[in-house]
Amino acid sequence: MAFDKVADLSQDGGEIWKLELTELAGLIRTRQLTSEEVTDSTLRRIESYDSRLKSYACVAADAALRAARAADADIADGRYRGVLHGVPIGVKDLCYTVDALTAAGTTIFRDFRPDYDATVVARLRAAGAVIIGKLAMTEGAYLGYHPSLPTPVNPWDPDTWAGVSSSGCGVATAAGLCFGSVGSDTGGSIRFPASMCGVTGIKPTWGRVSRHGIVELAATFDHVGPIARSARDAAALLTVMAGSDVSDPTSSLEPVPDYVADLALPRPPRVGVDWPQLDSFDGDTKSMMAEVVTTLEGLGWPVVEVALPALGPIVTAFGKLRAVETAVAHARTYPARAEEYGPTLRAIIEVGRGLSAVEYQTLVRQRLEFTGRLRRVFEDVDIVLMPSSGIGSPTVKTMLRLGQDAELTAKLAAPTAPFNVSGHPAICLPAGVTPRGTPLGVQFIGREFDEQLLVRAGHAFQQSTAFHRRRPAVAASLD
């Protein structure tokens, strides 16, 4: 978005809310705007719209304003910490925070106040980010919302699904109620909301970002990553969030590059598409994928056909493996407090508790074989192209039985969950619009720990398209 003049801040923040994180950062760094002004206007925008959008579990207004004033003082004294300094960021309500409750979309933990920050939150604070609040989510980060808690509303259209788990992150980022957010993805929960809300998300390689202080859904499938407005913005967040952590022994020792420092592609990446496996997707999704391929070929990127390992069987295996890990994650409170669980989360825990060790080990072998076959695909291509959701921009009504209808759930997860199984990184980019004006998203999936290529490729795509520049007319959509 061209931004030649700093607008006067109005009741709901003027045009400031439309800026990308990195654009706003430049204005704060040069003191054309103060962090306090931006934070105050964002809080007022939350007050104006979030009673209907329901993207926040809680808003940390006083703490955010204190952090903003501290950021302004540091910047005025020449102690600028980087691109996140003074920028309002939201974090999903499964990230531990010392200054706010962490309920993880449940009622069981509604009064839980951690005595330490999640590693990702601590790293954001150290970078000067203003943590403006905790973002709403599904119960325990699974597929359903607790019946007693509100559901986030898509800012493009209240009748359109906003995604699961990290839905509050997608809604708040799209609607300008924060300038970026921290989400998590176990089977698509960064990519679904990013796709539905028209923003950019990164599911990093498993282990790239510490899970210390993150409420667990399924440990070996859980990924923590950023949701923002552009590949550049998401890269800025990932640079701060990523890296080894002694408190999380599963975090990778791979060095973390500055993902924003050089966004130029050294050469056109080779892109693979498995066209036969795309046949099952809806018409809007297939049309979007064809348009994306045309755009990439126009950039001079070679696009070739590849044969991915079958997605359907591994999605089925994923569902059972995740159920076991979810049962383990909830062993302290289930079945002892089963009556406090919503029906969707309770059902998956029961599946996990009922799986035999023999069946579990058979599924583990299937996972290893799938991952090995997928790695071989990347011997021939740099990027695999997939839609960000197995159902393009569905209505809320369509998704009411998600988690209870196995066919619907498997269809949704077909292009996402397999890459949680393997741990490969993916960037989700806005890439199309339905006839009713709601967003569609595409995934670039890469080799393990090749997030830098994905960021560069995503940035190049966004320099040639304008989908990430679209902003929802929030007030009109809620009338």
C-alpha cells in the first residue's frame, strides 16, 4: 500500500490500521508516529469492532500502553531494537503470558495465570513488541469451540467460516486489531484462518520455533508460527520467534537467518504441482490454483508435475495419531474433569484413549514412510504448490459439523495436515477471491528448514499480485 502521508488518527485509527507491519515500523522508527499513538488507536479499534468480531479472549490495554510508552522512550534515546519495536502484536491464547490469563479456549483453564512467558512471547517482548492481548481460539486448539465461549467472526463476511484454532489471530490481523499475531498449526490452524481472512501465515518446520510455554494439542504435530499481512511481515516475526531454546529440547539447533534482510530470489524456484490430487477440490479452489500457476510461469518460474504420496491415507493416519497425542496432553484433566470439556475435544480424546499400541505403531510406520517419500519429491523441485484449505472459503453453516463429520474433516485437511505429519514448512498467501468477495489462499511448501526460500518466493508472488493488499470493510460486513 502506498503510504505517502501520515494520516490523522481518528476514533478507530484512521488509515493506520491498513498498514503492513513493516510499513508501520518505519514510521515508528523515524518517530512520524509514536507507539503510544498506534497502540491507543488499535485499542480503540478493538473497542469499536471486537464486540462483534470476537477475536480477542482478553485485551491487555494497560500493559500494552505501558509497553508502548517504554518503546517510545527507548526509540527517542536511540535504543531501537528492530522492526517489531513498538508494534502492537496479538498472541494466541495458548501462549503463556505472565500478565494475562492463558485459557487455551477452554473453561478448565479459565483461571490459569502462568508464572512465566512462553519463549515466543519472551522473544517478542525482548524485541520491543507491544503485546496487546490474547487471541481467541478453539477449545484446546482442536476443531471445535467450547459451547460456552464465543466464536470469532470473519471480517469479510459474518456468514463465512473464519478457520479453526488460530481463528482469532486471522480475524484480528485482517481487521486491523493488531499488526501481526502468533498462532499455532497442528493440522492447518495457521493456514486455514490465514486463507479465510486474506492474510499471510507461516507454518515453520517442526522444531524451528520453540514450543516451551505453549499449551499442547499434539506434541509432534504442533507448530508455532506467525500470521501477518505479507510475506515480509511474517518473515520479520519469524526472525524473532525462531531459534533453539534450552527449555524446549525438541527445538532445532539450525541457525536462524534474518529472513527480511534479503528478499531477492537468487534464481527462479522450480515448482511442483500434483494435478491429479487437486481434482477433488472445489471449483473456486481449482480456478485459483490455475491462476497462481499462470502468475508463477509469468515470473519465469518453471512449473512441473510431481507425484506426491497419497494424501487421503495419511490424513486418516494423522487423525488417529493426533488423537493419541491429544489424550496424552490432557491426561491430568481427562477423564477426571470430562464434564467440563466440549463435545468435539472430548470425542477426539476418547478416540486416542481407545487406540491399541499395535495400531499406533502401524500408524507411526506409515508416517515415516510418507515423510520419506515426500522428501524425495523435493529432490526435483524447490516448492510444492497446494491450496491452503481443502474447502475454499466455506460458509459457517457448512462447517458446523467439523470434527464430527469425518469426511468433511478429511476433505478440509487434505492439503494441510500431511505437512504437519512430515514437519515440512509452508507459507500461506492470499491468492484469489470467491464470487462473493471472500479470500482464497495458496500454500508454498518447501524443504525442511528452507523457510528463507519460502519467504522470498512469497514476497516475489506478492510483488506481482495485490491480494494481500485487500482490506475488509469491517463495519459494512457487520451491518
